[in-house]
Amino acid sequence: MTHPEALADVFLTALKALPKRERDAVLVRIARDKSLARDLADLALIAERRPQPSRQYLAKKNAKANERPHRRYGPDQTRGRKGNGSSPGQDL
């Protein structure tokens, strides 16, 4: 456990040990602080989205799905080679 995690556990334990009225007073003050309230909202959103795949993963997945399939050439078609004078099926 890292030092910040240990410190967070100490504060959380202390908060949980408070009587409900005092705990609510602390939480209200945290909610009123714009910076802390934004941080809490961000953390709540991260926790909510954690099970979802990342946007980078989704972008790669969608890009791969939208790729055009490779053109397949039959035995009677050339691959764009020019100027060797052979017929389409005899360029090899």
C-alpha cells in the first residue's frame, strides 16, 4: 500500500467513525467546495465508466471494422503490372 493510499484509509476510517450528524457536516463542506466537488464528480464518473472499454480501443475497433476488404485477384486478372506484353493470365 502506498503512502497516499494509507493516508486515505486513515481519513476514511475517521470519517466513518464520526456520528452521522458530524459525518454529514463534513460531507456537506466537501460538496460546497467547488474544487473538491469537481474532483468527486470526476472520480465518480471514472468509477462508473471503468468497466467500459476505452475510447482508444473503440476507435481502433471501429476503424478496423470500417476498412475496405482487400481486393482479391482471380487467376485471369493482372495485379496492375504493365508493359511486359504477356496476356493477363501469363504474367508470372
